[in-house]
Amino acid sequence: MYKVTRFCVIASLVALLLGLGVPKAFSLLYLGLLVATWLTWRDPWGALPRPLIWSFIWLGLFGFSYAVFQVGWKVWSPSAMYLGEILAVVILPALGLLTGWRLKSLGQSFGTRLLLSYVAGALIYSLVSLAISRTPWWNIGEIFLHVVRAPWGYPAFLSTRAVEQRAFLSLVLLPVGLPLLRNAKKSLRYLGAGLIVMACLATHVAWALQGRIGLAALALSLTPCLWLLRRAWMRYVTAFLSTASIAIAVGSGYVCDERPWLIGGFLANLHQSPWGGRLIRFSYLDCTPYALNHFGSFKGSSSFTPHNLILDIYNDAGWIPTVCLLMAILPLLWLLLIGFWRSVSVKGWTWPLALRWSFLSVLLVEWLAQPFLYTDQLMFSIGFVVAGILLAEFSPDQSVANMPSC
């Protein structure tokens, strides 16, 4: 029992450090996954579910094909200098998914601690980044549109999009923390208050970095609240008013984003470069009337990335790794959605389940609205570890649960 508790504490510390984005974070992730695999190796593997095997194989094919095309297009050239990037895309997604599944032997509370530790570290990272970028550091009214300083590591400056996504993980804690304020247990009320404070701090980060898509992540994290309403008519009215409010805000121009034009233009021009190489070029509109933007990897272009992780991979390496990745993630996403639905039907909407849905909401929005470049592959890789943990928690088979829970 002592060894298990010590492992859980160390694992939570590792998750915190990964959230902090410390130097050599990828090496730390490799080490953590290998240690976790070794510790659970002696437990019975049981029959691995076919969807897990399916996704594991396709993730391996995705990583291999993506690396081949990146080297072939001389993006990762000389290849020896990019060995870290190559290993990260070839090994980490598949290994992370499998390791996440194996961690089911440590129980649900272990997954909850890992998530909270990682989210806390990511929030600290974004707050420190804001503090060292401002002049002076307490100038909380200063906003940033393009780049901010990185707290540590290389490069010294990062895109605001690479920093804001870390804060979004805390922003979506709002629907997790609010219901806990009414809980009968004092410890859970304190936890709820802490989560709300984290959400408020993340709101400030999103405002300072003009992180508009954080609102989309928050809206997605709130969608299960519709099913918590007791009467059907209340659900319909709430859904209608919410949809109408969004439509009015977009139609009036109060909320506007260039991504629909950008992504639509990219999809219409996929034929230009089916083998990747960042050769696609086209013009597209945005929120500014009569403005014409230009997409492409050339000097003076308005954008060189389609701001969608799947399309970004297509732009880099073409249809083969794109299809491989879709073949891996679509079954996973379907099983996770079914798992959430069944858990709600059996146990109700608990705060650990809300935490997992909020985390998944951020990942979904990031995949749909953020480039692969800005994720630095770290959150991309960790997302598969989380997917493996959730897939295991939703599995009815508990035959491998021989180790004591954290």
C-alpha cells in the first residue's frame, strides 16, 4: 500500500511538472509512461478491447507516415537534428493510449488527481507567462495579441495561442466547481471554491491573450447541464435561447472569427497538394468587409496554417497520415461519448465525471480550432493518455484492478 501511495504522489508531481511545461518535458513524459508500464506489467492484461488495438495500430501508422513525409519534404532535415520530434509523433500517441488504459488498475481517484495536477501546472505556466511579459508585472490591464514570453525553456517567446490553451483547462472548471459549493461535505465545498478561483484566473488569462475559442470550450463543457434540467421544456428553452444568443452575436458582428472562411477555403483546395508539403494557396475573407486574405507558406501570407489540427497534418504531410489519424481517433471519440452517456445514466452527473468532460471539451475545441504547431505535440500526446484512462474507466471489465486505489 505504501508503494502504491508513493507512486501516486510521484505521478501527481510528474503531471504537475508536465502542466508547467518544464524543460525536457518530453523526456519526463517518456520516463513516466515507461515507469507506469513497468509497474502495471505484472498485472493480468486480460483481453485488450478491439477498439484499443485498432486505434493503437492506426496511431503507429499515423506517426510513422507523418514522420516519413516530414523528412521527405525536408521539414525535419537533417533528420538527426529532429529525432525528438520524430520519436514524439511515432511513439508517444500509441504508447500514451496503451499506458492510459493500463492505469485503470489504480482506480478513478488516481485519474482525477492526475488531471487536477496537470491543469494546475498549466494554469501556473500561463499566469507566470503573463507576469513576466507585462511591464511592470502587476499591470493587469495589459493585453497581448501575438506573442508572450515563455516562463522557461526555448524559444524565449511563444504565440499567445500556445499559452492560452493551457489556461482553457482551468476555464472549463467553472461547471465543475459551482455545483460543489452546495455539497454536504465541507472538503468538497472547499474544492469547489478552489476550482472556481482557478476558473476566474483562467478567465483573466483568456481575456489578456484574447482567447476567443476559450468561450467555445466553456460552452461545450456546459452542454451536459441541459440534461440535468428536470423538465424537457426547460431543456428545449435553454438550448433555443443559447443557440439564438450565439446566432445574434455572430450575425451582428459582435463575435466574429476568420476560421470558418479559412477552413472552408482550405477544404475547397485540398486537391492542390494531396501529398502535403505546405503547397496549398488560396484567398479567403474574414470579419472585415471587403478584406481579402491569402493563405500559404510564403512571405506576406495572412496565414500559413488552417487552424485545425487534422487539416494542419494534411497541409504538412498529405492524405495518408490524415486518414490514419482519423481511423484512430474516430472510434475512440465514439466510445468516449458512449461512456459518458452510460456513466450519467447509471451514476448521475458527478464532479469527477464533469472534470473529465471539461478536459475533453478543451481537447476537442483545440483539435478543431488550433494548429498542430501551437500544441508543441505535448498536449497532443497527453490527450491520448487521458483518452486511454477514460476508455478504461468506462470499460465494464475490471479484471485487471488488482492494485489498491490511490
